[in-house]
Amino acid sequence: MSAIIIALIVFACVFGGALLGMLLRRTLPAHHLADESKDVMKLGMGLVATMAALVLGLLIASAKSAYEAQRSGFEQMAANLILLDTALAHFGPDAGEARALLRRTITVVLERGWPQDSSQSSRLDAPQTSMEAQSMLDKIQALSPRDDAQRWLQSQALQIAVELSRTRWLLFEEQQGNSIPMPFLAVLVFWLAVLFGSFGLFARPNATIIATLVVCALSVSGAIFLILEMDHPFKGMMQLSSAPLHSALAIMGR
């Protein structure tokens, strides 16, 4: 389910809670809305509001941390690609085939991770990508160094290639995972719906009150939308930029 659909469901639940509160205000006997009852409900809703704010802040921090981790890993991968190409370039003409395969692998990653067709999903685990990466590793291992300098360059290239494979699979696993547990999110939406229900229960409905509740419900659902978008950085409106890979490919082509 996409982030925008979940955000719309959150808006419906939260604003629906406010409408339910307004309905209850009309049906409850007057003594249920006495000052003593309001004081107790305000204290209870204050507790719910505090818990909801803490959970919402925790979810935002978790999503932001996951987003920054994937962006950092992606930028590190682009830097390692440049280092690997540099090591192969210093090795000499014998590494030319491995360098060409490296550039072809980056092209495949760009095509799979950022497809031109918007109907296709972003994939970092494409079989062709894995085959190209394994073939490149085999070609580096097959190099025949003639002196200590080339042996050192080969070992460095192998180390960087292994690190690249590890980073790619880590990014894939993080892409498949979800740092925002749905039960956690469901409990938060329930608290928010109850909280907005109390708003509708306490206030006499008029155009200003309804407009205010709509804006507040949109703000809350917008926050949930941003959390879900940051939790999936390889798709959606907050997709990570492919600029680091394009820059690496441009540098390697010189």
C-alpha cells in the first residue's frame, strides 16, 4: 500500500474521530458534559496527546535515521566505485575489460534502481546486476600482476569490490525492510482519533471549528506521509537521487 493511500486513511480516521465527537456531543445527556466531566476528560486527553506526540517523534526520528543511513551508504558506494576504477586504471591495460564491465554494471544499477518507466518498481537485487558484479569480481581475481605494485592494486581492487557487494546487499535488505512497525502506526492513529474525538466533543461545531480540525487532521496525516516516504527512500516522492552514481560514471569515463 502506497504512502499516500495510508495518509488518506489516517486523515479519514482522525477527522472521522472529530466528527464522531461532534455527534456524541448532540446525543449525550447534559450532565455528561458538566465541568467535572470535562476536567477529567481533559486530563485523560492530555495524557493521550503526550503519548501520541512521543510516539510520533519516535517514528519521525526512526524514519529519518533509516533515510540518512541509506543515503550515506549509497554515497559511499559511489565513492568506492570511483576508487575501484582508479585502482584498475593504475593496474594497467590488462584491467581494461574489468573497467568496462564495471561501467556496464553501474549502468544496469541505474536502469534497475531508477527505471525510466514509472510503472516499474525500483530493484537493487536484479539478477543481471548480481551476475555483472560476480563477473567483475572474477575478472579482477583473474588478473596476473607482474610486480608488487600490481599485486597491491589487485588486492585493493578485490577488497573494494567485496565492500561494494556488501553495501549493495545491505541497501537491498534495508529497502525490503520496514523500520516503521504497522501495529505501532495503528496504535498512534487510534490515539489521534480519540484525541480528535475529544476536540469535537468539547467544541460547538461551526465553520471555523471544522476548518481548524480539517487543517489539523491534514497536518497529522501529512506527518505520517513523510514518515512513510522517508522509510522507503528508493521509491516515492522522496526517492534518493541517482546523481552520485551518474557523477561516478562520468568520472570513470574520463
